[in-house]
Amino acid sequence: MKRDVNFILNGRPVTLSVEPRTTLLRALREYGVTSVKRGCEEGECGTCTLVIDDLAQKSCMVLALEVEGKSVLTVEGLVAPNGDLHPLQQAFVEEGAIQCGFCTPGMIMTAYAFLRKNPDPTEAEVREALAGNLCRCTGYIPIFRAVMKAAKTMRELGSHPGAAR
Amino acid sequence: MKQTVTRNGVGAWTTRKYDHEKAVGTLAFTDDLRFGPELLHARAFRSTKAHAEIVSIDVSEAMKVKGVVKVVVGENFVHRFGLYLHDRTPLAVGKVRYVGEPVALVVAETEEAAEEGMLKVTAKYRDLPPVFDPIKAATDNSVLVHPELETYEHVPFITPFPGTNIANWFRIRRGDVEKAFAESKYVVEEAVNCPQIAHGFLEPHCCICKEELSTGNLTIWSTAQSAFALREIIATGLGYPLAKIRVIAPPIGGGFGGKAGMTVEALCLAGAMDPDIKGRPVKLYIPREEVMLTSWVRQAYIAKIKLGIDADGKITAIKNNFYFDTGISAEYGANPVRSAGYSSTGCYYIPNVWTDSYAVYTNKPFGGAYRGFGLPELMGAMEVVIDIAARKIGMDPIEFRLKNMLRTGLPTCTGMPMNAHSLDTIVEKIVDRMKLKEKEPAKRKGWVRGKGFALALKAPAMPADASSSAIVKILGDGGVEVLAATMDMGQGAYTAYAQIASEELGIPIEKIRCYYPDTQSHPYDWQTVASRSCWSMGMAVKRAATDAREKLLALYAEFWQTDPETITIEHGIVKCKAKGKAEPIDVQVQNGFFMPSGKFVGGPIIGSGTFVPPDVVNPDPETGQSPKSVVHFTVGAVGVDVEVDPATGAVEVNKVSAGYDIGKAVSPMNVRGQIEGGTVQGISAGLMEAMYYDEHGKLLTPDFTDYKIATSMDVPGEVDAFWEETPEELSPYGNRGVAEHSMISPAPAINNALFDALGIRIHTYPTGRERVYKAIQEKKRGETDIWEYPYALEQSYKNAVKEWK
Ligand code: FES
Ligand code: FES
């Protein structure tokens, strides 16, 4: 039996009709938000990571019904209304932190939630923060560079884009 | 005179094509495509037996599940597929050969119903004895994995042995090894083994197939590295004409060889071509825990290497025995066996060579292409044996390597002269940057530190006639479209091609687009494998862009009444100084120029280019000799600095330096990415990766919980990636491949570093914490070597090696 779940998706209120057993990952993908990737559906890889009320979560490990009344942010939601990339997205592009791109949305969302809490991290802290997101292509090295660079850009901007959501 | 000027041409550091879409999450991968409510979903029911006759399959309960449309079994779809050897059916027919082999395919209206149906299928089996040990399988024919081997078709350059489990036997015979050993001052004989490992790409295989009801035409959307090879394998297996099959390859989330050739597509077709289903699209998404059971992994191997060395430290003879455990299929795995064989003197010149390289069937999931293609296996053994040999004869391991190095012009083991390279410069830089000749104290309290080194080499492993072609279209606004059927799976092919087109056309890179492969629109390319694309397809793209430029210049020359040589294209502006002209490329290149003659001339500008290596000769089947066995070799080296906690066996990599002679960096951002990424993948393989089975052949490590790959916490503190540029003669810009090479030698370099740190030699990969801890304990008991081979009771290295004489 399907039930409705109401939440804020990338700043817009939405209502999805889902089976109680449907994960947030499958519900969002079905709805058309496919930036959340299914790399394992077992909570191991991090490709499905999104941010729920400021906390990075693996959406394959969350039931869709659990986000009732919450705010869900995916990587599409980081893009500014004028189309500009978020500093994290920009830094990932500039630093070569993307190869196949399958881990990228999840990786960026983990980094996003992390930088909200720790805007001036050391590289060691970045490594630790990303430990739940696998990347097989890049060897993570350019990802560290990108997160450090984005952190700096955001500190200089004195703001954290996307925070309003 | 160069007639084009551009900022982001060949050699420029530029950002990558499609990264913007990837960063915002809008690039659609195969699983992201939508097909509407007609779409059906498939899920495989799998064998629980390693080797058994199928007595019966009961699908009646599955058919009762709401939403299940059909359950297809092997007898419904008997077609053999394979790239080099047609030994694979998508569903088991009559017999199962490994635990996890697809036995039936449940097709249903939803993914959930397919899963439920799969759980309701049952099968009865009659047990057959399985064989898991490749040495036993190769030497004792009491259990045959493929008694029908004789009937399988194969390409001429592989040599299966019907009546045995040997799917391919590659040989090198040069000189007289026995005489050379007898005359040698030193003889060193050592062995190394390594279990199967997996690609670990983050996007599982996914495929949608549809048979058009009235025409029988097939459309396949798939996570495929090689749209054209896939089409050919399917066409051959089905007996279909090529043009009846269209393959669309959306972006893929990592391949590393695991999505080359044909992987899961035939299994999906078993559903989509069923008489009760055809007309509707069928989707087969492989759940993570079934990925290693559905397509290939990297073969396990046991390598035994014997070296004869003279009083000066020159290697005079080598005898190699390589057993590759190819599981139940060698359709692709037959070729890495050959690739290791024809590179089997490594980076060294050795006059007398004897090599036997075998692909051996066992009752396990099967082996195939994986980044490095036989060379991480070869080097994983060879670079360790070289290290051991140097220490045994009292020579510094790096001096020993330099003394025997395969210098430019010397014959490789197949007899072809080695191409130009500057491996000695690379060695020098790594020795210097890693302070390899200095002992340094550990940084962590109570730990021990060691340094290790290994060389790497690899040629593109492909048939002699692997070709490429490309089309370059100039659009009516000066934009450019490049059709090159390489899969850009992250390696950055489209950025490199855009840089090539920009270089040749003088058009800014922002105006150049490359599209993902579709056999209906793109011209042919053999495969996206072998680190061949930027070289082979690079030739085709360069030729196509040059062709387009010449056509464009000829038209402007006629239009302006001048010689083509007086015209330049600078940042998209066509100029002729002599005539005082400077105009942006416009719609005339599409619609034609209204010439001074009063007539329209031209029309859309389309450049085309093709390439096939002109002079490769397959090695002689008896001796392995060939005047040109491969197109070229890329060489390189890796130095590592590790620390070990003697209390726990924990290993930390402080620093790595990895350098390759790539001829020319067409796209430096991507070269760096390939070296950094491959180095970490190589470290991951060396330190933590292995597929383990229980005694019945059931895979114990199917997903990322049990099959560990490197996380951000496993990345060395410092990774120094660099390259040298000694140009290749036959090459678009002097470039050679590098994408696989970075994965080849981190593992043996770590192995050598661990010996340096611990003073005991580990002969079995991976060399992670558990095994290192064991080694430390064995050392305390006075052992000098440790060897762990899952299929033998005897785990003493000395006895184990003796056993196979
Ligand atoms: S898909 Fe959710 S963690 Fe892998
Ligand atoms: S870019 Fe491919 S997995 Fe990270």
C-alpha cells in the first residue's frame, strides 16, 4: 500500500507516493532525481549520498517515509539559480577530481555537509570526512585538492552557498 | 608553416569534457535512462553448486508471483559467445560450472517482482567433482571444466588444448636456456602467487535490450566500454548481420576492463529475445553482490621464474611458468595470458628465453580483462624475483635492474627491437626523490620502515589489426562535432580528442563536442581497452580533423582567390594576411560558398580519418618470435616508502613516486589523473584486495563489505606522479598509452619495501596487515619466506616450490 511523504527537495516542497519499503534512493530516482547513484544499495559505497537537514546520509539506507517534513538536498540543488556551479562543484571540475563521475555527486554532498561544520579543515580532516565515499578512479588525491580549494573559496566569499536551503 | 593557432590544443592543461554535467549530477548513466511502463526487469537465479548436472529447474512457484512474466532457462537460449574463444553461454545449459552461475532469468514487471520470483525458483542438481586449484586443473585431467572444448570456435592466435583444462598455451622459445643455466654462475628460482581480484568500479553493470517486434532488430543500451566489439560478439553469437544490432553506450561509471568486450548483455538478451517477451524492453541491473559472479574479474596466478645470471650480474637465461586461473571462461582471459607471455622478460634484455603461459579452467567465476591485462600479474612476480635475485648475488637491486635493462634497440622476448624510451632517467629521478639508497628511521614510534622499487612495462594487447576511425564535422557556426567511438569512462578520451581537434583546426576547445558511442551514428572502433585510444583513435581523430581543415582551407582559398597555404585559422577566425581578410567561421561552411565564379561550391564540411597499425605480426605459435609483436611499449617505474607496525602488521605507505615515459602528454590533466588513480588502485590491489572462497567454491567476498578497496584513508601521504616524453615514431603526437601502466607495479614495489622493512619475503598477494603479521611471526621462527596457497596443505615455501618441478 502506497503512502504519501511530504518533504522539501532542493528547496521545493514535494509529495511522493511510495511503498513503505521503498528507500529514499529508489524513490528519488523514480521521481527523476538521478544524481543519487546506486552503487551498492547496501550502505557501502556512498554514491547515493545526499544531505538531510544538514547531515550527509546514504539514501539507500533511509526509507523514503523517514524524510517526512525534512529538507533533502542533492547535488542538483547546489547549482545557483543563475546556473553557476557551487564552489565545491567548480573546484571538482578545476582540480580533475572527477573521472567517471559516478562517485562525484555523493562525494560532493559529503564534502558539502562536512564544510558546513568545519569550514577550515586540515587535509587529514578532509580524508577522514570522505572515508565513507568510495572512488575507484581518481585515487582521491585530486578530491582532497578540490575540497581544500573549495573551502578556501568559501571562506573568502564569507558565505556558504546553498545554506539558505 | 603551421596554419592553426589555439589555446587549448595538444599538451595544454585544460578542464575536462563532461565534468560540468558530472558535477551537477545531470549526466545520465545507463541506470538513469527511462523507458516508460513497458519496461520489464530481469534478475538471475543462480547456481548453488560449483560443478553439477542440472536435473531439473522448477519455475512454477516463481510464475505465481504477481508481476512475473516469464522465467527463461538455458535451453531456451543456447548461444555461445566470446571475444577470443566461444566458451560462454549466458545461462547454464545442462550443467553448472561455478557457484553463482546464472541458471534462470526471471523477467517481471518490476525489479521487486523479479527479485521475489528469483527467490521462488528451485533447481535439482547431480553433483560432479569440482576443481578449484589451477595447478591441479592444469596437470591432472580427471575433472574437465569444458569437455566440449574441441568444439569451441576461437581466433587463430590462441591455442586451446581439448581434453585438458588448458584454454590457451602461449610459448616463447629462444636460444638454449638449459645450456645457459648450466653455464651460469648463479641460478635463482622463485615463485609468487596472487588470488583473483575485482575491478571495483562503482557503477554495477546495467543493460537494457529490446527486440523490435516486426523486424527483429535489436537495440542494446549498456554499460559497455566497446560498443562495436559488443555488437560484433552478439552478432557472431546469434548469427545476425551487424546492421540489425544497434548498441548505444551511455557514459559508464568506471570500467577498468570490466565492461570491455561483451559482459552481461547476452544474459539480458535471453530475456528480451524470448518469444513471449520480445517487443518490450528488458532491463538487467546487476546488484552489487552479484557483479563478480556475472562478469569477469582479474585472473588469479601462480608464476614460477628461473633466472641464470653470470659473474658480472648479467641475466643470461629465463624460464617462466605462468598458470593463470581463468575460472569457467577464457573467452577474454585467454589474451592477458598471451600478453604476459609476450612481455615475459619484463623490462630486461635476456638472450635465452623459455616461457609457458597457460590459461587454466577451474570451477570458479571467470577471469578476463582488467587494467594492466596480464602485466600486473607478470610484474607482480617478475619484479619480486628480480629483487630476490639481486640480493642473492649481492648486488644492489636497482643497479641489477639498470645493468640488465631493455634499452632502446635491444630485442624484447619476442625478438622485436625495443622502442625509444628514457627509463634510466625515470629510475634516476625516483631514486633521488624517494632517497631509495638511504635508510631512514620510521616516522611512527615503534614501527619499521622500508623502501621498495619496481619497473613497469606494457604494450597495447590487441589483435594485430585493431583499427579505429573518426568523423569530424564543422558546424555552421564554427562549432565542431567529433564522432569517435571510444568510451570516455573517466580516462578523459573526449578531452584529448577535443584538444587534438582544436590543435588541428585552430578552433577553441569550448566549441568542440564529442559524443558517447552509438553504433548507428559513429564510425567503427575496435575497443576502448589496452591504453590504445589516445594513440590509435588519436591517429584517426587527427587525420579526420586534418581532412576537415584541408577542405575548409580549400574553400576559403577559392572564395578569396588565394592559395590555401596563405590562410590560417586562429581561435576560430579564418585569416589571410595577404588579402587583409579575417572572418569567423560561419554558415558558409555548412551551406556552401557563393564563389566569384557565380556558383555555390562546398556544402557541409566533414572530415574522416582511419587508422590500423600497419606492421604488427602475431608471434609465431611455436617460438613466440615476431619482427613486430606489438605496436610499442610504455615503460615506467615506481618507488614506495612504507612503514609497518610490528605489533599488528599494519602497513602505511608514506610516499610513492611513479613515472612513465608516455612519449607526449596530449592532455596533461588526464595523464596526471591516470597516474594518480592507477597508483592508488595498484596499492589497493597489493595491500588489501582478494576474492576468497569457501571449500565448496562459494564466493565469500561479493561486495564492498568483504571485498575491501582503498578508501580516502588508505591513500599515501604523498603521491608524486610524473612523466617523460621520448616521442613514439608512429603516433599522432609522439604519445604512448599510460592508463593501465600506473596500476602495474605498485604491488611489487610494496612487496620489495616490505622485505626491506621486515627481512622476510612474502610470496603471496595481497601483502596486507594479516599476512604481514603472519610474516613477522614466521620470521621470529627463523623462516625467510612465506607462501600461502589456498589449495595446498603444504604451506612451506621451499616445499611448495619443490613440489611442481
Ligand atoms: S548505494 Fe548507497 S551506499 Fe552504495
Ligand atoms: S570518479 Fe569514478 S568512482 Fe570516483
